[in-house]
Amino acid sequence: MVLFLLMHIHSIGQSYTKVPSQYKVEPFPLHLPDDQVGMNSAVQTPDGFLWIASTRGLIIADGHKSILYTSNDPLFHLDLDDPNTFIGRLRIDSLGRVYAAVSSSISFVRFNPDTRTIEASWSFKGQAMFKSSHFDVSPQGNLFAILIGENNDTFSIWKLDTTGRHQRICTASTLAYGTLLNYNFLHGMHFLETSKGVLRISGDGGQQVFYDKHNNNQSIHFMSYAGDHKLPMGCAHIGKSVAATG
């Protein structure tokens, strides 16, 4: 049996044929102004256009040419409340609508991909207890944000509402789980990557699993996981709507 395996592997090695790549990577110029500074994020809409968030505005490219939308351009206008802000992280839902974080405050906008205009917005204006955020969107268009406490000692998950009645799903301690590094909403669950491991929380905040990267008995993987483990310190389940002021 062992001999057969070795001979079989050997024969496969002898008959190996290199498969040519089916894709070709080619750069294309965006033809942007010389003072264009940096690019923060990018998504591709179903019609093939590439949306790029930059420190000067919103770039939309088709592979051959690009358009830069800015607050001071009357033709390609980016209608933000504060003209000094810029677009940060981008996300997209199953309908091809593009969501973006706005730099000036804890606020987010949604673009209509056909008209390329802002059709909805969410804000935490007046919430001085928070100082920064991560966000993601479900395929159905539900927007979730992770807000970090002003003293970096807590982070909380919120389901946002356009009327300002945001729902806080749960709050966790950075002392227990570490500093928040990244956030994704996948398959109806929240995945928070921290400096200590990965925290997986159900959509409603009722169930949580923490995978400690220093524990060899636990497998840290964003797409699959084996078994449930008790948390050393639970994520406080809130589930209440709180009106944002301002």
C-alpha cells in the first residue's frame, strides 16, 4: 500500500504540465491631477466600474479613463456636508450600492451607483464618547459600525438607522480582547480581529466566541471554525436603540 502511494505520486510528478495563467495583469493610468495624494479603499460595482476613495475625492474608473468627483467641482460634484472631508473605507451590498465612511466625523453615506449621488446617510454627530470607527454592510444593505471608546478601553457594535435611532448590539473591553484591528460582517455574524485573537459574535449579539491566537487548541479562521467555546469575559448584550444627537 505504501509502495503504491509512492509510485503514484512519483508518476504524477513526472507527468506534471504547467497550466498557463488565464488572467493578465496590466496597469492602467487614472489620469488624475498631479496633487492627488493617497487612495484609501476600492470596490467594483456590478457594471464593472472601479470606485476608489481618495484624499481628494471619489474616483470612478472603467479601465480606460477615470473621473474625479470633488466637493468643488460643479460638473462632477461630491455632495458632502463638509467640503473639507474626504471619503475613507468603501463597502458594497448585493444591489451594487456603494457605502463609504466620511473622515470629518463618525458618519457614513450610501451612493446610488447609477446616478453616482448620495442617497442616504448615517451619523453619530454629538457622540463625544466615541472617537473612531470601523464599518461593514450586509448583502441586504444593513449597516454596522464598530465604535471605539474615547479612552480606547471599549469597543461597541451598532446597527445604524438613517433616522438616528441606532441600535447598540453589544460592548466589549479592550482589556479582555485586545486592540481592535479589523472588522467584517460575514454570513450574518460579526468578526472582529484584535491584537489578541478573533472575536466572533452573532448578528444580534446574543452569542460570542473568542479565539485566542496564543491558544494552540483553537483554530483562528474567518470562514470556518470548529466548536463553540466559552468566553473568559462576555460581550455585554445591549439590543437597545439610542438616538444620536446633533
